[in-house]
Amino acid sequence: MKKVLVFDHEFEAEWMAEILDEEGIPYHIQSYHQVGLNGIFQLEYGWGHLEVEPEHKEWVLQAYKELKEGVDGGNTSE
């Protein structure tokens, strides 16, 4: 497995885990939290990262982009 993206927040990791589970794509999520540093490392480097097999990389990156657009951009119609 290869690192393909870094999460900004824990909820992104949870949402991606749900999506990958539904699609049957094997993955590993690694949190950057260190108890002794009380999350300081995460402020600089992100919440953690996602690892998948290389053949799933493009699909995962597209799914993450769509997830981020939904969270950041949301519904622009008023």
C-alpha cells in the first residue's frame, strides 16, 4: 500500500473509510496524533493519511476531491 493523501480532519478520514468500505477497497488510515504532543504535530502535518493499493489511487483521489468539494463548497444555490 502507498500513501495517497493527507487528511485535514478526523471526519474526512471517517467519511473516506465509509466510502472505501462500501466500495470494497482495502485501505489503511494512519493518524498523526501523538499523546505526548497533544495534537501539535497534527496542526502542522494534517490529521493523518490514507494508504491504498496503487491501482485504486486515481479513484480514491477523485472520491476525496468530491468529498472535499461537498464539505468546502457545499450547495451554492440559494
